[in-house]
Amino acid sequence: MNKAVTDGLDLMPPPFSAGLADWSRTDGTPGSPAYDMDLDAGLVAADADFGTCLELEKTDSVQGVRYKGEIPIAAGCYLRVSARLKVISGPLPAVRIGGWPGQSGGSMVGGIPQSGPSVQLDAYGKVFTVSALIGSGARGGVDMPWGVTPEYGHFGIDLTGANGGIIRIESIRVEDLTSVFHRDLMDWVDVRDYGALGDGVTDDSAAFLAADAAADGRTVLVPDGTFRLTQSVTMTAPVRFQGTISMPDAEVFSLTRNLDLATYVEAFDDETLALKKAFQALFNYSDHASLDLSGRRVQLSAPLDVHAAVGNVDNFNSRRALVNGQIEAVNGSGWTVGSTSSTGSYAVSNSYQITNVTNVANIEIGSLVTGQGVGREVYVTDKNVAAQTVTLSRRLHGAAGSQSYTFTRFRYLLDFSGFTRLTRFTIDGVEFACNGRASALMLPKDGIAWHIEHCWFAGVKDRGITSIGSGCNGMSVNHNEFLSDEMDVDVANRSSVALNTNSNDMKIRGNRAVRFRHFASILGGGHIIQGNHFWQNDASGTPDRTAGLLLHAVNSKTILSGNYIDNSWIEVNNEHDSTPNYGSNTESIGSLAITGNIFTANGAPNWFTFIRLAPYGTGHRIDGLTITGNAFKSLTTTIARVDDIDDSRGTVDVTLTRNLEMHSNSFSGVDTRSASPLRLNVTQTVAQTSWTVPSFGALPFLGRSRSAGAVTVVGILQTGGNQDRFLSPALELEAGAGGQDATLRWPEAVKGRALVELRCDLAR
């Protein structure tokens, strides 16, 4: 590249023969003394070596021959200033190239070199050449690196040493040597050309910004060296790294054209630091909506606190995404689970807080809370050390008064809990390789519409995805694989949970989860849980089983469809209700559709069931429950039934059941095939006025026969004397033990056959 040609710069000063008024005997600035008025200098014609040249007597200790014109020097430009001269007589001086760096307004730029290497003139009549290279970057061969601030220079030579010598000087030359370093055919600009030093100490921020501004569609090259950036830098051009960057944690390095992990690893030469700085750029408006992990594996020896890495963002409401890579836990002390115990008081009137908590300072936000009367998956959302309070993600069902609690803090590969609110974040195509050391992902305190898709959660130690507040609101968890680290642990001894949520409107679809204690602990309502496969038996063949899916809102407005529930059950409970007894403001168990699922058990004990209602407190009732189109199958053993009420902590009043549909299901290896309506074939061989209609315990949840669909006589009724009768019976409901049966009443004693439909509910 030749700036004189491409940018039209006027570089070459006029020859001495054009007059000496433009030549200063000092620094070349306006007003400095010129040689046209100097009695000790003049032009010599027809010198054998130089032709017309300047001859002068050296009279000053430092005597310049500087061009008074302003020769421009642009960022990225390199100039060679040279002169030929010889000593005619007198003392022999030394000579060097000199330059006065100027900027707009006519002031001098200080702090930069103003002279090149000195050459001692050691013979008479010998032609000496002196030269120096001046440019913006401190590159090899550059004698006077000026950076990017100077806009022009007054160039020439300085004579130093002894006075009294007579010297002849050929015209001074200024040439563009930028082509030595790069050409227009190259598609990059070098940060060194704009003043970057790369010494690991000097702040190169301004040079990076200048190179970026000059790139104009080209790539910015960061050559070998360590380039210190002490302020935030945003690069709008593509950047290629041979050297590395160092900068304070709080400052942001935004690569708007290279927001990918591979580039950040090249920039910082450390995977963990690179991921932190890339996250920081992602949440600081880097002109990218996603951070591409470039298909790379990042090995972490400690949890990555994403909020701390970003540093300057508490709330973020624009879509961002993390895609395409693997994050792996490797050996390190950072994975040690934290635990502390404390006493505190709980009151139903303040149901999301524990007060008067001792040792609050040592309780970590995001800790799992356990203790008497504490349900599953209750986490610390916030704390106030001064007020001695801890805020909870879920209410407690039976912890009134003062008692002891344990707070356990799991360690997560990616921990977003420091964010107050983070919405619309997507994680797609990322493997969380927990390796039995770590949990995977902790969500922010608040947020909405997260998407976690096509990810692998492998070797999960304690938790896969954890919500400690309402950061899960409207979350979609789609097509992920959850693999517990408890594969070889017997069911009864497992403690891991694949995911939990606290808010409404979850979409949990197409996931696969293997051998956790629970696949999902779901609070809130409005959920769609579809197409998931989760199983929880063990290699030892123990009879123990646990709930695969926990629905903690008894009236959850939820659809379960197309799932494969394998060696586990669905449990509906209210263990996070601080007033668990049924009352005037309590919702019934319902607004739940379990439709078109596969239920399978292998070697399960006879007591095992697939659908369980597990109320806390007394007096609960069913209203609006649909169980249709499912396939229930038990292999190698038979189970008594598929539905059950766990009354160990509460009761369901089946005399009040409404709107329960359980039909069109298939059963294999199940003794009692529950249904409502329940179709019964009643055959009476001895003429009687009362026929017993036994339900055989087949009404759902051992319910009562509260209503009937139809009574149909099959064939012709006969009296004891075999006389035909055409009669209609009356149907008495809630007969027999527990009100589970019914009775047909006839106007006279008859025998025969009838089909009866019993229901365990009332329609209204």
C-alpha cells in the first residue's frame, strides 16, 4: 500500500534548489529561523556527488535542517526520511533524522521519540546516508513509533557534535514505506500500526479502537504479544488473534463479529476466562443474540457464576442464547457441596419466609431447605442478614413455630442465580458433563420464557435444572437427555432430581431421564408435559419405586400426554400448601388430564401403582380429573391396581368426587381395571327382588358408586317359575362396604342378566 498514491498524500519536500525559505535551522515549526536568511549557509551548484545542494557551517550544538511544511502521517502509515551528506572541512559532526510531531491546532505531541539513530561522520568527502523509519506502530525496523495521535511532522536532519565543520547536504527525501508492512491486497489491519505495543503493561485500548475504525470491512490482526486493555473495547470488525488479551474482570471485550468461544479462547488463552468474557459480551449488547461455543469442550474446575462474570447486569429482558458445545466438570475443590444448619421461625401468615434465623450470613442463596414440615425442592431465593430472614421458593406444609433447618448448596456448572431477572434465555445443543461432580444449571431468581432444548445432562450429581424462584415462568424444556450419576444406586438410596419448577406454563416435551429419584418436581399450573420418557428402577431388582413426576398443585390445569412412565408413578400432592387442610379457599384435586400415555413396570411389587393422589391435610376432594387412553402394563409380576390414594399425611373425601373420567385405558398384568364409568355384567341365577351390583373395587381411587350411566337388561327376565317378565329396576347407589357397590331393585323376584354402568362421581 502506498499512501502517497492511494490517499493522495503530499510527502516529498521540495529540493533545496527551489529555495531555502522552506527550510528551518531548528525544529521546522512556523516562525522558526530559515536558511534563506542565514549567512553561514547557501546553495552550491554542480557538486560532483549531489549536483545543486545546500552547504552550511555548523554553528549550533544541535543544528537542524527541517522542512517547514507539514508532511501528513496517518494511522497505519510508515515513512522513511533519508538524506545524503558529506563533510568538506573542519570538525567532524554526527547526524540523525529528526521530526517534530504535530497535531491539529499546531501543538506538539509529547512523549514520543523525535529523532532516529545517530551516524558519526568520520571522513572528509565521503558520502554518508542517514535514514529513519517513522510510523504509528512499534513494529520491527521502526525507529520513531509515533502512535496514532500525530497528524503531521516537520522532518529533516539534526547535526550534533563539534561545531565549525563545513557540510554539504543533498535534498532530503520522504518516502512512503507502508508497503513493507502490508498491502491493500491483504484483508487485515494490524493493531501495532495504530500504536499497540503488546508488552502486557501499556494500555493498548486506543490502538484497538483506532484499528477497528480503520478496518473498513477488513479483519483486525492482533499479532504476537500480550495486549493490555484497561477499558472496555468493542470491535465492530472481525478480529484474528495470534497474541492474547489481558484486561480487568469488570471491563468488557465485545467482538461483535466474532462472538464465539473459539475466538475468545484465542484472545484470552484460557477456556474458563474466555467463557466468562464471552458471557460478559453477550449480556452487554454485543450485536449478537447468541454465544456459539464453537463445538468446543470447556472444562470447569469450579462453578461458573454467570452473574458475577457479567458483572454489570442484574436484569436482562432481551433474547440471548448459548449454543453448540460441551461444559464439563473436572476435578477441583469448587464442587464441594455447602451445608449449614440454623434455627428459625415459620408462620402461616408469612408463608414464604423463615424469620429469626440464626447464622443467616452463612446461608447461601440457592440452598435446598430441609427440615420437619418442609416439602421437596424448597430453595432459598433471598436472604436479609440484618433482618435475619430467609425467603423461600415454596411454602412449608407443617413447620409452624421455631425449629432447626438444614441448608444445602449444590454446585452447578452454570449458575444464573445472581441475576434478579433474566428472561428469554435459550440453551440449545449444549452438553452438561457433570461427571458425578456437579449439578448442571441453576436458573435466575425471576424470569420468563427460558428455552432449554436439545441438551445432554450427563452424570448429574444432585440436580439437573434447578429453579430457586420464578425464573422458570413459561419455560420450555424440550428434547433433552437427563442421565443421573446414580445409575448403580438402589432406588431407595437415590437423591437426585432432574428438574424442578415453581411457576406456571411449563412446556416439558420430548425429554428422556434415567434413574433419578424424581424426574420432575412441578409446582404451579398451566403445564403441558408431553412425550417424555423417564424410568427409575435399579440394577439390583429391588421392589422400591419412587415418583417420576411430582405435581405439587392439586388443581394444576395440566395435560400429561404421550409420555412413557417407566417403573415410576405420577404423584399429585399439596405438600407446599401452608394450610394443607381443605377449606373454603382450597382447590379440589383436578384440572388434570392424563391422556394417551404408556405406563410400564418391571418386577414391581403388588402394591405398586402408577397414579397416586397424596394429599397433605384432611378433607380433600376430586373435581375435574381425566385419565383416558393410557396403556398400563406390568411385566413379570402383577400389580393390584394402577390408581391409589396415599393417606399417610391426609385424606380425600370420595363421597364428594365430581367430574372424574377414567376410561378407554388398556391393562396388562393389572388385577383390578379401574374405570368410571365402570361397565359391569350382573348375572342373577336365583330369582330375587334385590340384585347386588359389586364394583370389585374397580371404581377409581376406591371411590363410591355416586351415579350411574345406564342399566340394560340383556335377554328376558324370568321369575322363579321361569315365566318371562319385562320389568325396569330401580338402582340404589353407594351400597355395600365403603359405598362402592350398587343394588338393583325389582318389583318382583326375577333372575337374568343386566349391564350396569357405575360412576364414582357426580357431573355437577
